[in-house]
Amino acid sequence: MTSRFSRLTWLWCGALLLITSQNLQAENWPTWRGPTQNGISTEKGLPVKFGGENNENVAWKIALPGPAGATPVVWGDRIFLTSPATEENSETPQLLLMCFDRSGKELWRQAVGSGNQNARDDEGNSASPSPVTDGEHVWSFMGTGDLGCYDFSGKQIWKFNVQDRYGKFDIQFGMTSTPVVDGDYLYLAILHGSMSTGETGYAKIIRLDKRTGKESYAVDRPSEATYENTHSYASPILYQDGKQKYLIVHGGDYTTAHRLEDGSEIWRVGDMNPVDNYNRYLRFVASPSYGDGVVVCPTAKNGPVICVDGNAQGNVTHQPGELWRTDKTTDVPSPLIHDGLAYICRQDGNVFCVEARSGVEVYPLQKTHRQRHRASPLYVDGHIYLAARDGRITVFKAGRNFEIVAENDLGEEISASPIVSEGTMYLRTFNHLWAIKK
């Protein structure tokens, strides 16, 4: 009896250890750039070849009610994404937060707002900001200003319109900034302003109690930017390196870092839009990225990319805290930093790589698929996935030698970034939500 009990105990402990190990390896994807907000996945074994005429490695795909560029987020067995939709018996488009399980079954949908507006016909719409989640609730912000909090069953916890509380948006292509959730709070960066008067714009960093929506603070973010440069389509990100954590805000001719407790400024870098040759239309679209103790700050329209030390203080423009700058930028996709290297994936499909801290060129511009690129790159298991607007996804090796290992064709337009969770890659095209796995 003792021997049999002992064997059963060991078998049970082994099974429990295996389950625990598998759970530790599982990865949630709670915001548009992943668990550490830098486009890095720690998972293994994702396919590099998928789609095509035979739907290779496509576990499933589910039709969506409308196109959008918002990236899905995943926690446990729940997948959340946003979409515009014209529902039956309604002439006004609805802005939906949708929830699916991992089999692709729709569990619920909630109308967060209404009145969708497209930007440049197909460049974006009012469902462009991505949802964020903490594993208990999910928050959805729409370009209309509607901001809502929901539990995992779809019950609304709170909702209000940011424009009603903080003033009407004045931004040419719509508000696309995704909030950041951390601890007990939800952070928003709202940057906009007049495009024609030349006056400086409206810029605030807002912290809300994530459980109630009550304001914790709303602080001004100074900038001398004028005209369209007051419009920022970038999202704030959370810098974290084990010793410190702060918010990075991008737009209005500057990148700035802010203390979470009060929104005060830690550092800023400028000369992104030189005064002596000022471009009235250098609005920022790509968000910064961080890794290996540095922050890489992109601009647009052939402006510079600037790298800042993560420990910088004060105004670091052309000071020691500014590590390097280059005259080739991303424009729309965010940079990606991994294992000491910074990958700059440009909107035309060209990619170049530099050492993240020194800026020394590792390899010059390399061609991928020559089409518009709106999605930000994903690193997973030694490869970088880069999605073009026409549905072509190029997979190339990470490291010092550029090598394309696969080119995949979904046959559908895509501007949302690829994500990974628990061994599955999720892709949100204009028509479908795809699940890719071996």
C-alpha cells in the first residue's frame, strides 16, 4: 500500500510539475506590443510558413464585421479586438469591442461608441486604438473619445467620453493612441491641435483609476510644435528595466519620459524637426521602442531616428544622454530592439539594423516586400515577422546577417501588428481574425 501510494504521489507531482511548467511558458499578450510593450515574444516553435492557397498552418480564421488596424490582445482563453460594424436596424456604424475564445468562437460584443470615421479612405478609422487588459478587465478607447472598461463576461464597469471631459479633439486623421495599463491605473496621452493657425497644440498626460475611470491627474506636456506637428498618432509605452519604470510619450516634435506617480518629466529629446528647416507636416505615427537600456525614437517623412539612454535625465538633445541619431526613419512601423540590435523597418518595406547602444551600422537597407507597411514588427524564436499592407508577411532571421526565410501571402489587407500567445500567432486582417500554429 505504501509503495503504491508513493508511486501515485510521484505521478501526481510529476503531472502537476508539467502543468505548472507549461503555464509558466504560456504567454499572455495584454497590449498591442506585448507583455513588455516592445514587440518581443519569448515563445518557441511558431511556424515561419503559413497561409497561401492551402492555408498552411492556419488553425482557423473567423470573419469580422469591419476593417480596422487595431491589434488584438489575449489573456488566458480570451481574445479581444475592436471593429467598426453597421448592425442590423441601424444606420449609424457601431464601434465594437469583441471577445472570442481560442477556438475562434465569438463570446460577446459591446458597442463602446458609434459614428465611425475613415481616414484617407483606407488608412484607419475610429476603431484604430487597440484594447488593453490586465487579466480581469479590458479597456477600449475609440477615436470618437469613447473609453470603456468591461469585465471578461462583457459587463460594462464604467464608460465616459474623453472629449466631454477634456475637450474636443482637433486631429486630422483621428485619435489612434492606445492607452497603457499598469498597476491600479490607466494612462492616456492625448496630443492634438489646430493644423492651420500655427498655434501650439493641446497635449496632456492623463492617469485614471482603472477600476472607476476617476481622474488621478491630468498634466500638461509642453511643446513648441505647430501646425500638423501637434497631431500625434503614436501610442505611449511603458519603459521598464527591472530598476525603473516610466511612461514614454511621443509627438509634438519631442519624445518625453514621465514619472508614473505624478506625470512629471524625467527627460526629453528634441531637434526632431529642426527649426531652421521646419516641416509643418512632420506628425509622428510610429511609437518609440525600448530594450537593452535604450529608447529608440522614430519620426516620419525621412526625419531622424534618435536613441536615448534609458537612465537619461533632463533635456538630452545633443547631450551625452542622446546616444546616436540617424537620418533614416521608420515613418509608421515602430522600431524593434532585441539582443543588442535595433531593427528599423521602414514603411516602404526596407529594413536596416544598427547596434542598439552605439548606432554602428550592422547592415544597410535591405529589401523585403515593396508595399506599404503599417504594422509593427514582431520578434519570436530567432525571427522577425513584418506585415505589409497587402497581406504579405516577410519572415527574416534576427541577428547580424540579413536573411529572408519565408514570404507568406494571406490574400487580405492588414495593418494590425502580429501577436503571439500560448503557441499561436494571431493576425487581424481587414476581413478576418486568423490563428496560425503548427
